[in-house]
Amino acid sequence: MSDKYQIEVLLRPAVEFYAAIVTFAAAFILLQLPQVLMMPPVVAGGCAAFFILLGLYDVWRGCRILRYRRRMSREKPLQINNKRVPVYDDRLYLGEGFEWGQKHTQRYIDTFDNQYKHYIKREEYYTVRKIEKGLKKLPVIKLLTRFTGSYSMFNPWPPRSTLFGDSCLHGVEGRRRAQSIGLRERRQHMYFAGTTGTGKTEALEMLVMQDIHRSSQDVVIVFDPKGSASLMQTMYAEAHRAGRGDDLVIFHLGFPDVSAMYDATGNYTRITEIASRLARQLPGDGESAVFREFGWQFINLIVRVCDAMGEPANLNAIKRYISDMGGLMCRYGKHQLRKSERLSLFDTALNKAKEDRGRTREEVAMLAVLAGEGSDLLDGNDILRDLYETARMDPGYYRKLVASVRPLLDKMTSGQLDLIMSPSTEAIKSGRQLLDWEQVIRRRQIVYVGLDAMAEHMVAQATGKAMLSDLVATASRIYKEGVLGDIPGGIPDESFNVWLHMDEVDALMGDEFIPMVNKIRGAGVGVAAYSQTVQDFEVALGNRAKRDVVTSNFNSLVMFRIKNTETASLLTDQVPKVKTVSMINITQARDTDNMLDGSVFVSSNEDRVTSVETDMITPNMVMSLPTGHAFASIEGGRIIKLNFPWRVRNYGDFPDSIRQMGDAMRRRYQSRAEWYDA
């Protein structure tokens, strides 16, 4: 495989063996019959040694040709024991592969030449498979069919690759090494794209496993909208193997009985953050933007009232009061009257009040008090005044303004979700795990968030966006203030990283995602996002401009097999163009002017080498990748051809709760691809 020739031809017969036979024969003659060549034995021995070395060199060159041809026609999955996955202190292992260059593009283009096709797609493969199928029931033939069905290097008719795709893409290079990316580069975010079943989740598990083992100071957070049992159990097993079992927090919407609790409104710096988190999930396009603003206003008012009265402003409280602002006004009004020792004004008005246009007697009585003798309470009390103005609205008009808020809250608190999404004070004090992003980062915890999107997509989307919005707010505080180690439950500030993995990231995307990828790196958070196409981003965010803003913030791209040229172009547009060469045979014939020498015509035959400029990687190459293989652009545009290994799992028994959860998740969703089971 020398690069000294202008045209490299590797798909050809291994003619080096012919030269080796000749040199070995010459060495044999020199050793056995030196007198025939009239050589002294010493000189003949030296010449024989030279010919033997030359023959061995030719054998080596011939074997390289055979290995190259074999690689082009077979590619089996790369397997590695989960305990043998490399874990580096300052880098992230990505798999085995090589740096893609011009020579690899040239070699791949050569595979499409008809004169080389028989070295790659040999008809005898299919003949052998038919014979195997017909003879597999004969016990005497089983050993032979087992051999012909293996990937042994001595098997001339191996089965076709179970990875699908074009194995030539990885076969063009034989020297493959462990590939990795520096953690500093990784903090600038990574994007993994690939169709279903191409190995994204397998890669995600391998990366998460390394993050767990690298340092006990690193925070690992995984959002899993679809619910992969393999991913959840891998995190459980690896956290315990790394001695971090006590740091593991498992939150899963589909299993509220064993899930950790999460209070979406319990952690904030400014009181307006709660309303902002919830309002971001309301429709905001066109005329809906106005209703989103009203939704924010009323949610914020409820939170202010709860804070003033010393009550938790959880989702249940917001859900209850958003449909009963009059009742909230009565509670807060009586609270203020009681403080000023004038509660008798309300009791007197209540005796005279009657229901009026959908308002209860209490609401009518409180409105009368605030409009009459208790009007001074409105002075200097913005909360009470806002409640009073809201309660005076026509009930039908108010219901229209908040029509989009109640469905959102229902999604996040219906059924048993109420137990984990809006925990009571008693439940929080009971000792059950509580997912709090600030404490997660301070305590350097490991978090798995399962959203069960296969069963309840809308609920999963609403919950995921709320949790992500909360995490962004927490990261923003870290960016401004740092992680305070002197707060109870904290760890003193040391060098640490927050690794955030988001599978099926489009299910979590909203407007809050854009500032997250723009600025969250400053808080020490490195994002790894996984999706099928970039069009998923456009659908989730609402327009192409926002999609482009997000994709431009991913400095490292990993592309598995893609069936969408626009997604593939994210990578292929970054690679340079290279020159590939081809040989053209030109034959010419013309009449001769000189008839005296007996010639009638003159002919010529020549081979011309031409070069053509082409893309080093084309979208078609990305669309033809085998399962588990990928192209990657890392560290400033370095193009790597990767083969992600499948980890052979050898975990022991899981606790009953984890095992049962995993079994149920597998029934809902087949989380592991079948490509490595063959």
C-alpha cells in the first residue's frame, strides 16, 4: 500500500506472491546447488539469505493486498467488554477508527469501478449461503457450515456483514487506532445524528459510562425521552461499580412509585422564574403570544400570593388557583384584614352578599369590602390590587385568557404524576429522593430522567421542557455566582464538569434551549445532543433561523447513517475538496500519408491519468455507513471515521425495583438495536 505511485491499485490479484515464489526458488537453488551457479558456498548462502528476505517482503506485501480485499467485503461488529472501555482523565474515548484523508476518498471511489467489483461482491458468497441452508440439517456438515458462516480470516466465503451499509467505508484503512476528543473541546457541545437503530443509544451509553467513572467530582445528567431500559440499567450498574451508587438519582414519569420526586417550582432566585418556566411552554406563535403573556401574568400573581402567605407555590397550588382567582383573592384579602384586625368587615358584607354572574358570595363580599371601607388596603399592596383587578374581570373573559394554562398544568400533575411533580411538604420531609438541580450540582450527583414519551408524548414534552428550563436557570446562577460550597449539602469548589446528555433532544427543545447552548458552557456544562435529523430541530423550535442558531453552537459533529441529505450536509459542507485521479485508455488510428513502406494506417494506444476535484466526504457516503459506524468532525475540523464498539454487558442481578422497571421499559420500547446480536 505504498503512496509513491500516482495511481494506487489495491483491488487486484496479489501478484507479489508470484515474485515471492520465484525468489524462494532462487534461494533454494542457491542453497542446494551452488556449484551449478559456480558460486562458493559462503557467497551462495549470502545471496540465498538476500532472496529469502526479498521473498518474505513480497509475501508481506501480498498479504496486505489480501487483507485489504477481505476488509472490503466483510465487517463484523466491534465488541468490547464494558469493564475494558478506556476511561481517560482528560479525553473522551469515541471508538476505533482513523483520520479520513484524500487517499481514503480515492480508494472508496475505486470500489465503484466495474473492473474491481468482483473483489467486493462475489457471487460465490450467495452460492455458499444457499448450500449452507440446504445442508444445515445434516449433522455431519454442521462443523463445515459453522466454519463457512464465520468471520474467520481463513474463511474465503464469509457471510455478508450484519451491519448493513457499505463496509468499504471502513475497509479503506487497515491501521485503526483508538480515537478520542479532549474534554476542553467537548465542553463546546457535541451533536450526534443518525436514523433509528444506527447506534446512537449505544454510543450514548458508552459516553455516559466514561463520564461516571472519570471523576467523582463530575456531574452526569441524562435526559431519556423514549425510555431506554438498557441506558437506565447501565447507569445504575456503572454508578455502583464506580462507588457512586449513593449519588444516583432516578426520575421516571412512567414509574412514580419508585421515582425520585421533582418540584418544578421549588428552586428559584427571583420569584418571576417560576412563571417564566411554565409560560415558555405555552404556544407563542402569532396571536398565541398575547395569551402566553397573560398566562405569565396570572401564574406570577399566584406565585407572589403564595410567597406572601408563606405557602409553597407548587404546581398543584397554581393549578387550583388559576381556575379560582376569586377564591385566592378572598384568602389573601382575609389574610390582610386579619392583620389589620378588620375581619368583621368581611363577615358583615358576607351576610348581605348574593351570588352574582358566576361569582360566589365570598367573592362578592370581598369585592364590596375592597371597594368600600377596606379600599385603603389596596394602597401600597400591589398583590392585593392585582388580585382585585383580576377578580373584577368578567369570568368568561378571564377563562379565555388562561385557556392554555390549565391543559399544561393538567399534563404535569394528572394521576400519579401529582406524587412526583408536585410533592407536598410532608412528602419532601419523608426522606424520599428529591431531584433539585442546585443540589445535584453541589453534591456532584448522577441523574437519569426518563420521560416515557412512547406512552405519553405531550406529558413527556411538557415535563422535559420544564425540567430543562429549571436546569438552565440553575446553570445561569452558577455562571454568575459559582457553586457555593459553604452552603449545607455542598462540596467545596473544585474543578468539575457537568455533562448533559439529551437523547431525542427535539422532544426537549423550546425557546429556552437556544440561550442554553449559547451560554451554558460558561457554567461548566458540556451538552451532548442526539437526534435523527436537523429538521427535528426546526419542527421543535418553529422556524429555520432558530434551528441554525442551535446547530451553529455544536462544535463537534458525529454522523451515523443518515437518510436526509440536509442533515448530512452539516458535516460534508465542512470538509475540503480533494483531487482524485483516474486512468483513461485512449486508442487512436489514422491513415498514413506514406504508402511506400507498405503501411496503410498508423495507430496509437496510451493511458492518460486525469484528476478531478471532488468532496472528500459526500452525503452519499454518510447515507451508506454501516450500523455503529460514523463520520466525526472534531477538534477544529479534524475528520475521523469511527467504529463505535458494542459493549458486552456482564452486569450482575439488579434490585427488584430496577429489574422490574427495566422489564416494563423493554416491553414499551425496544431500546437496543439488533445489529450486534447477530
